[in-house]
Amino acid sequence: MSSEITAMYDGDMSARVGLPDSGEVATSAPVSCGGTGAGPSPKDLFLAGYASCVVMAMDVAAKKAGFSIAGAKIAVSPVWAPNGAALEAIEAKLVLPRQYTDEQLDVLRKGECYCPIHNSLRPEVQTSLTFVDK
């Protein structure tokens, strides 16, 4: 299954990204990088994709094990290289809608491996995951 994503550069550090089945997203570099800050930056979109992919992958694992994480909220914080040009780490915090057993938390930890974005990170990009009860 292959789908094409396009980016039309509009100048002024802004682009429109065409997404299959869901329309278009306007992106912009932050003001600090010479953009207008009018839309999410490419870095923001990458991290949003990572966060949503990880939580959905965990839900797949949870459902296979007979439970749900509906209502969970994930927050990701990037650690960028000093020059800002490369990602060194992603720290994720998953706020769970209720308490889960240690066995269920183990299922969620392993569920991260179902996320293709997580699996596509360079080996030197460290990831960490913390669980927080609501």
C-alpha cells in the first residue's frame, strides 16, 4: 500500500501539504527560523505523527490483549541536537484513563513496536515512555 504526500512550497518558509484522503495542511517555519509561524512546522507535524502513531499502536496491542486505552493522552517532547538540525531523543508521557495492571502496562510498552514511525527512527534517536495515571 503506497500513498503519495505532496508539498507545494509557497515561499516565505511556508508550504501546503497534500494528504491522501484528508485534504491539505498549511505548514510554516516558526518566526525564530524565518517563517511566519502561521501553521504547524514540519517538526511539529513529525512529532504529532509520532505521538498519534504510538498511541494508536498501543491501542492495537491493548485490544489484542482484551483491554482498551480509549481516553489516553500522549504528550511528546523532543530533544534536538544543539544546532536544531537533528533529533536526539523523544520523551513521551502517556496519561492513562485509569489504572492498569503491570501486565497491561507491559503490553502497552511492547505495543510501541507496532508504530512504523517509531520503527523508522535512526538507531541513535533515544525514546522514553512514562506512564501516568489520570
